[in-house]
Amino acid sequence: MVVEETQKVQDTQLEEGALKTTKLTFYEAISIIVGANIGSGILGLAYSTRLAGWPVLLLWLVVAVLFTTFSMLYVAETALRTRKPLQLPGLAEKYVGKSGSLLMFISVCANSIGCMIAYTTGSGNIICTLLGLPNWAGSLLFTVPCVLVVWFGLKATGIWEKFISTGMVLLLVLIVGASFVSGKADASRAIYTNWTYAVPILSTAIFCYIAQYTVPELARGMRHTPKKLPGAIMIGMFITGILLALVPLAVLSLTGADEVTQVATIAWGQALGTWALFTANIFALCAMMTSYWAVGGAMLTNIVDMFKLKDERETKTRLIAIACTALPPFILAYSGLVSFVDAIGWAGTFGGVIMSIVPVKMLQSARKNGDIEPEWQCGWYAKKPIQYTMITIFLFGAVYYICSMFGILPAGW
């Protein structure tokens, strides 16, 4: 009996690798999910919705949150079945093979770089509005503290996410409440439908929820309480969905479709007055900052994992990974090649397709070949009909987006 119990402990013991074990609290895990999701996507939603209308957006937000959450839970179970801490490329290589690993790394890079381009350009626009600095200087002022938190690792990210995400939500409640009691909001400006422009919004909605890249980070941070991991994911995604629905409703009700800017809080704040201009844009900066931390941290550890670097805490390794994480988005943001909303659309399109297919294959293989039988497993939503529906929806959104970019079908913006 003692031998069996000892063996059980050994079987479930986490191995140390290049990625080190760091404990996260339940609140910190939820904050990382919310912080990762509430970023540039929420700021571009009102603009990308203006042609189709808010009810169309609401439909896609519900669809996207359900299937993206399912995908995240697939990744969670896969990670919990694996003794050694691995990021998405490592998990994909273990359970799908080299091609899966490469696809997953490309997806993470596409999503992360797309996100950080949007954060870089968006923060530059906002700081330019608030302080009158040149856009590039505003972006630099934003990027430096973001990179510092990423440098200090997962626990530092969890702590800062907890405080800044809480403040961000309070600011959002304040500004949304003020929008609807100001007397300037008219819901008819938001509640209209034009189904011609419906499908392109799906890519943006998927982008707003794609946080699969944070799940392996949460899994290694919650190995001490694995049963709480799915709860943290679901609560974080639910909070995200509520916020994503409220912001474009408030913005469009205030400004109407014709006055919405690509970074919506600029027009939002201007409609309510000076105090709201500062409040809304401070919220936007907090949103992009919390997302940068989650995305940048995941990108850094994905680089460590993909290229099998020796130790994430080694200074040389961290410097190389930080440079590869932070420099390309900044350069691309000011190259003039990618706009704020285009960055969101492309990242949602290609990241969504790969994140819908590979986690399904990972979970199927992990259930056959995993190292550990975890305390928690996915339920009915891991059945094949659900998985195939998810893949079909994400592929459909991607095909439409590509066709719209080449003028074959109507673009969303």
C-alpha cells in the first residue's frame, strides 16, 4: 500500500525543465485570462462592428466564447496530462509531431505579433492624444514598462495582472455607466443589423478571445490545485465576454457608426468630455498593458520551448527571447505595412484556425499517450461533434476574411 502511494506521488510529480514551476493563485489565474483578452481587440470592436451592428457582434461573441473556451480546456487537460512543463509548441510536438509544433509556434507568433502591433500603435495614438507626444515616443513609453514585467516572469505577471486588471474593470464600469446616464447615448445607433458585413466580425471576435497560449502558463502555475484550473479559465472567459459586449454597445450608442475611430476610446472619451477622455484612454492603456504582459510572457516562453533553450531564467536566454518578442512588433507597427484593425483581423484569422485544429489533436493523443491521469478532465464538450463544429466555424471565418482582403467578398471595415 505504501509502495503504491509512493509510486502515485512519483507519477504525478512535475519534472523541472527549461520552464520552471511557479505557483499562481486562483485570482491571479483569472486575472491573466481577463488581462490577456481585454486588450486591443476590445478597442477595435466598435469600429469593426459599425457596418454590421451590435446584435451581429453579440451573436459572434457568444459563439466565439463558447468554442474558444472549449479549445482552452482541451489545452488545459493536455497540459495536466504532461509531467514536464511545456508550452504549446512543446505540447504539440509531444502529442502531434513536428508539423503540429511548427504550426502551433506560427500561430502563437502570428497572434502575439498581431496583438503587440495593435498595442504598440494603439498606445502611441492614445498617449499622443493625452500628452501630445509623437506616436513613436508614446509607444516607447508604453513598451518599456511592459517589457520589464515580462522580464521578471510568470509570478510578476500574475501579481501585476491582478492589480491592474481589477483597476481596469472598475474604470470600465465607471465609463460605461457614465455613457448610459449622460443623456447622450442612443441605443438605436448601435442596435441595427446588416448581415452583409456579419461574417468578417467573426475573425475579430475570435481574436478577442484567443488566449490558448496562456493556458500552459496557467497549468504550470496551478499544478498544486489542478481542479481549479478549468474554473479559472471559465470565469475569466465569462468576465471577458461581458466586457467585450458592453464596450462597443456604449461606444456606438454615444458616437454612432460614422464617428467611431479605430481605437474606440478616443471617440468615446471625446463624446463625454475631458474627464471621460482621460478615464477611457487610461482604461485603454491598462487593457493593452495587461494583454502585453500575458501575450509577451507567453511568447517568450514559447520561444524557449520551441528552440529548446536551456533555462528560461538564464540571462542570455532571456535577453534573446525578449528581443525576439518586443522588437518585431515595434518595427512593424511603424513600418506602415499593418493598420491597427488589420493586425487584429489577421491575427484572429490565422491564430483561430490553428488554435481550433491542433488542440483537438493534442487532446486526442494525450488521452492515449499522456504521462499522468489528471484529477480533472474535459466533459461533453470534448465530443467529436463539438470539435468538428468548432473547426468548421473557425475555418469558415478564415476563408471569408481572406476573400474579403482580396475584394472577392465584402470586407467588414
